[in-house]
Amino acid sequence: MKKYFVFLFVTAVLFAQLALSGCGRSVSDGDGKINDYINATEYHDNGKRVDFCARVNNIGKYSVNVTSEGDNSRELIIYISSATELIGKNGEKLTVSALKNGMRIIVTYDGTVVESDPPRIMRCYTVREID
């Protein structure tokens, strides 16, 4: 019987220690930066830029389906966010609705492509019309 009470006492102490261990002050308290919401359209730019020429196939509300030009031509989906600059032939700002099927563009992005079918570019910096 004595062993049973010792076992219950040790179990209760361990349970209390585990239950109270999460009550301390976290690192982010008062700091306000570590766990803040990060805006999905704000890119943390690493300075890397990759360009390629493409032809627009289809325009969605937040994406553009294109076919890249060159030796490795393939279909890609480019996501357009509020951080993406859309630039016309003469340097004017465009909207997604100004893009047309068959338009030739230069896409500048961070070099990362999501491996899906078709591949997706999530961080597009600029889309520039060339024709």
C-alpha cells in the first residue's frame, strides 16, 4: 500500500510540473515581432532574380497561365499578388485584366518553382509586356 501512495505522489508531482511548465513568459511577449502575422504578399527579398520570356495562355483573377519560350518551353502558372508589378510596353502600370491571351511577357521571379503539374511560381516580382 505504501508503494501505491509513493507512486501516486510521484505521478502527481510530475503531472503538476508538466502542467505548470507552459505558464512561463514566452520569448515573444512584449517583443511583438516573432509571432506577428506576416502578410502573404510581402516578399522577404533575398536579392535573387530570374527572368524568362513567356506567352500568356489564360488569365485568372490572381494567376496567369503561361508557356515559357525557348528550348525548355513548358506551361507554368504565375501567381499575381499586390506586390507584383505589371508593366506595359511603354513603362505604364497595368492591371491583370489588361493582360491578353497570346501576349508576350518577361517574368521576373525569385527562382523558386513549386513542383506541381503545371509548375507554379509563387513569388513573382514583375511581369513586363514585350509585344
